[in-house]
Amino acid sequence: MEVRRRETRLEELLRDRERDGVRLLTLVRGVFFVVAAAIAWLIGASLLEKLATTAIALFATVAIGVSLVLLARRTAVEAIGLIGCIVDCLVLSALPVIWYLSVGGSIILPSYMLKTEITAVTIMIVAVNALAFRPLYPLIVAGAGLCIQAILLVYIFSDPRTIISTDFIESTMGPGLSLELVLSRMTLIAMTGAVMGYLTLVARRMVTNGAQLEITNTQLGRYFSPSVVANISANAQESLGLGGRAQEVAVMFCDIRNFTTMTENLPPSDVVNFLSQYHARMVAEIFAFDGTVDKFIGDAIMVTFGTPHPNEDDVERAVRAGLSMNAALAKLNAERVSQGLAEIRHGIGIHVGPVIAGNIGTEDRLEYTVIGDTVNVASRIQDACKSLGETLLISDSIRQRLGPSFHVRPLPEQHVKGRQAAVRLYAVEEHTNTKP
């Protein structure tokens, strides 16, 4: 399901980039038709040509306006791109005929149609169609350009007045037609289409990679604070690869007391809203101290400090985050009491030690997490909060790394599940500054 969501999001982002390209290409076409109409009036063309050009420009303006509206609504992106590509092909097919008729028509040798700027215009339109991020579009225009020149060549050969010449001057400025020159131009069009199609494909892949990175950053934002995400993005290869590494991490577990009793009579939607409200407040405090939300386990939250990269103050930030979470819970409870709702009580346990941290699983299903005895001990310390009536407990390993500004109260040694040796615990009471 997660893979499918990522694929859907990737498709959406890629479609947005394609839509931007089609919009730009549509605007370019609009400018072309407006400029063409202006030139027709400025160069002294016949009234019929002026009216025809103006009518085409107006029609194109309306069509482009409708296209832009549809693109703004994220609809018919592919259809608009393809229709625009077909319009370009029609323009290419009409230009030689228009130029031919404008200089006299049948009284001029038809070979003139291949001596116009049709090759340059074709290459330009091929290049412009690459803006749509669709490799097919420049290939279609290039193919149309080749077909147009081939059809014109057949028509020219059918005229008995046609003169085939190998002389450069005669074939460029005289009545002759050079087959070598025509074939070289057709080759240039074909190569341009192939190159632009390939470059568009490369650009599309780059956009895809950028979209994947954007998705990755969005996913990371669910678990890491913004500063940690920036660090991961800068070292993506090291941080996001399959596998893990041994490092020292402060692990926190936070769990709501009597959650089942509080929610057993609530409908599922209310339970989800209840948890969402609580988790939102807690995660905000966790992120404020650059903590990493490892996972949500029902109503519990597993948090790490020092992943993916350890810092010297991981332990202090973990304890300060716990105190800040208690303060946030107090504010939330004040709101709940004013609404006639029951208060929420939770317990927080923190321990520090060696773990294996990294992406655990397979290439198709990865989970960034930490594993090891340190995690188990932190979970048991959190469990001890209930029996000891405390809200924030830390291990002796944590206490030894705290500064004098933290006030802790020693508790009797506790035997926690899964460990034979007793664990020395401390209740954290306050800190002179719980802000990050």
C-alpha cells in the first residue's frame, strides 16, 4: 500500500511538471500566432491574407485560452499537448504552400517550396515541443517535417519544369534543385528530432528523480524534524541505504495510561481523533528537540535521539523533550477539562546505549528503526512509570550524562522484564530551561 501511494504521488508530481511544460508550450504557440498576424499587417500583405491571418490568430487565441483554463484545472494535459503537437504539424504543412502562393503560385517553379525557411522552422518547432516533457512530441513533429518534405519532393518531381542540379549557386539562388541539399536537410531534421526526443527523455528522468527526492523528503518529514531531514538529504546515500550500523542512541518510549479504559466506549472515529490530538502535541515537542519518531505502537510512541547521526547532546535533548512533553500534556489536559473531558495521563521512559540503526527489511519494504537491548530496556522503564506512579523515568546511564541543571530523584532499584540485573531508575522533576 505504501509503495502504491509513493507511485501515485510520483505520477502526480510528474504530471505537474508536464503540465507546466505544456502550459509554456501553449503560450509560445499563442505568441507565434499573434506575431504572425502582426507581420501580415505590417508587411503589406493583401487584405484577404490579412483577414485570414487575423481570423486564424483569433481562433488560436480562444483555443489557447480554453487550453490554459483546462490546464489550470489539471485536466486534459495529455490531450492538449497532443492536439498542440498536431496543430504544429498542420502549420508546418501549410507554410510552404502559403509562401509559394505569396510569391506567385503556379508561375513559380514548385522547387521554391523547398528553398524556403521550412527546414529552420521545422527544427525550431521540434525543439519547442521538447518543453512538454514528452519525448513523443518532438519525434512526431520531426516525422511530420520529413513527410512534408518527401511529399513536396514528389510533387516537385511531377512538374516537368523541375531542374535537378548539383551546382550550389544554381540550386540555392537559381531554378535548380539539389537532391543532396534536400536530403541533408531532411537528415538534419531527423537528427534534431532524435536528439530532442532523447534530451526530453533525459529531462523527464531528471524530473522523476527530483520528484522521488521530494517524496522522500515528505516521507522523512513524518518521522524526523526539519533539521534532521536536511541532514539526511545532504547525506542521502549514506542515510537511506539498506542495512544498519552500530551507534549509541537515546531511546524514549511514551505510553498513555489506561488507554483501553478511556476509549472502550468510544466509536472508532473518536478514538482516531483522540490519538491524533495527543500525538500531534507530543510529536511537536519531539521535533522541537530534533527527535526521531521511530514508530507509533498503538497509543505509544517510540522516539530516538541521535539518529541517523549522533550528537553530543542527544541525552540532554531526550530528557528536555520528555519534560516539554509533560508540559504540553498539561496544557492539553487543561483544554480537555474545560470541555468536560477526562484528563490524559502518560508515562515516559528514557535509556541510552548501543543499538543497530538503519533501514531494516527489504528493498520493497523498508523501515528506518533501531534494534537492540537498549530499546527493550527503554520500553521496560516506561512500563515502570505506572507501578511507580511517575511520569518521566530515566536510567542511570542517562543520569550520568546530564548536567547539574537537571533535578532528578533516585528511586529504589527495579527488576524489569527481560533483565536479570536490577536497574537503577531516577524520576526527572524539573529543568531550568526546557526549551530547545
